[in-house]
Amino acid sequence: MTPLISVLITTYNYGHFIEEAIESVLAQEFPQDRVQIVVVDDGSMDDTAERVKKYGSRIEYFHQANGGQAAALNLGISKSRGEILALLDADDLFLPGKLARIAEAFERNPELGMVYHRLMEWHVRTNEDREWPFVPLSGDFRKTPDYFSSYYAQPASSLSFRKTAISPLLPIPEAIRMLGDCFLASLIPLLSPIRAIPDLLARYRIHGRNGYFISQPKIPIETRKSRLQTRKILIDAMQKWLVDSGHAKHELAVRVFLDHWQFALRTEGFFIPPPGRFHFFWFVLWENHTSRSRQTWKFTAFRYVTALSALVFGGEDWRAVEEWRCRAVVKAEGLLRRFSRQRSGGDFSTGPKG
């Protein structure tokens, strides 16, 4: 039987966008009697209510005092009846085939807790489309903890969950006024397998007032500070959930998960202000130390050597140094693999003659 999908749209003063979001759901080639559309208005002061209510019974509309994204998601999830929960930001759009593709993925694997997919960035000022950066990682991260090192939660409009799978994560801590969806998408791989779909199934509208996306190359310092505080709140909430749910830090998957987020937090902090040479040097050493169990000793040693570059450069140059280090590390990794194959006799064209 076709599963019931609840599409949850959270909105705040996005009345001028909300109709397009709703229409993109109604236009899906998916049985409309198997789609529940829930709109949670987080205290909008514009004409959102009037625009939504004209759809009548096709939309279940709920208004609450402004409490932030986590509070809006909690209300919407509590009103959702579907086996599958698909998130949609009010300023974004689903592309054709979205609901059918996620339903198929969940039906193929009853163990999946989340399905996510590629997004198309829509820069409305230039009417330009670009693909959102996407690293497709699928499977059970508990069995492949290294995946946490490369995994980043995608924006809300890319995310769909099996409702029973996220129940241990609810309610989302309401201190998370922004990135409540990231709380779910970041922690769900610790509970169940996930699936990445390479198809472009939603359009992420970039209009200059996005809650978290900033496109300009030089972000104002106050915005940087706000982003850093937002990330700190998210990480604190995730760490509290890990403790409360009995996930020990000595578990490899949890350790890699926490290291990944601490790395992201420290990197964000480097912009306010840029790190000095010794600060950056110790950060590079810490990063390599936390990764040592997941790489060869030769690779670890090489990364320690490249860390010395941080003592030569600092301040505003830290990003250029880090980019150079990354390129050097990737090249060294390839050379080490090639050398290992030669030593083991796997590459006879350049191996020693007998």
C-alpha cells in the first residue's frame, strides 16, 4: 500500500513564498489522498495565514507564538500522521517526482531512518541555478564510523524521515531556534541506516534573507558571531542527547561524530578573530591526533610534518595554509598507496627487478 507522507512546512513571515511551496507539493505525481500537508506558522506578522487558508481543507494550518524552528518542527511533527515525514522550508520548492522517489526508497529498505537528496540552488536575483554541494553517503554509519567525518546534514527541504525512527530524538530541544532540522539529520545516523539519492528533487531558493545561508565572500563579523552561537547551541543539545540516551563517548561512532562537530565549531571560530600561529598549530595537531585511529601511521606522521606550516603562517593566512595542507595531504595519500602497492608486488611495472 502507498505510504502516507506528511509534508511539514514551517514558516515565519514568508507569506510571499508560501503559496509556491504548497503548489509544488500539490503538483506532485503522487496520490493526493496519501499526502498530508501541515503548515506551522511560527508567529508570522504578514499575510501568511490568509494565503494558506484559501487552500481550505487541503492544508492543515497551525499558528503558534514565535518560538523558533525547533518549536515549530515539534508542533508540526505532533500533528503529522504519515509514516514518512518530508520537510519543506516555506521559501523552497519540491521538484517533480520528489515524493515518489523518497517513498520508493523507504519502501525498498524498511530499516531506513532518513532519505536525503541533492538540491538545486536558485539564486533569484540572477535567476541562476547551481547544484548544492553534495556528498552522497548511504548505509549504517554505526558500522562505518568514518562516514561521520565526511557527513554534513543537508538543508531541511532535502530531508525525509521515517517517523518511528526519529521518535527517540523528540522533542527537539527548543533552545535550538535555528537548525532544528540539523539536530534530527545529524543524530539519526546513530540510530538507523540512511540513504542518499543523487537526484535533484528540490529547489533551494537563495533570496538574501535566508535564515542560515550566506552567499557573500566576506560575512560581517556580527553575522559570524551569530552563526557560531547557533552552532554552539546545536552541539550542546546534541551532546546532551548523547549523554541522556546512554551513548558513551568511547564508542567509535560517537567519538568520530563529536570530533567532526568540534572541528566544524573551531573552524567557524577562526573567523572571529583569525587564529594566531600557535593557536592554529595546536588546532592542526589536535585534528590529526583525533584522526590517528582512522589512518596509517605514515599518513599521520606526514600530517604532523605539514602542521609545521602553521607556525610559519597565521592570522589572515590560515585559510591559504589549510588549503595547501589539504592538497599536500591528498597527494601524499595517493603516493603512499602507490608505494604500498609496489612494495606488495601489486605494481610490476615500477617494482624492483628480481
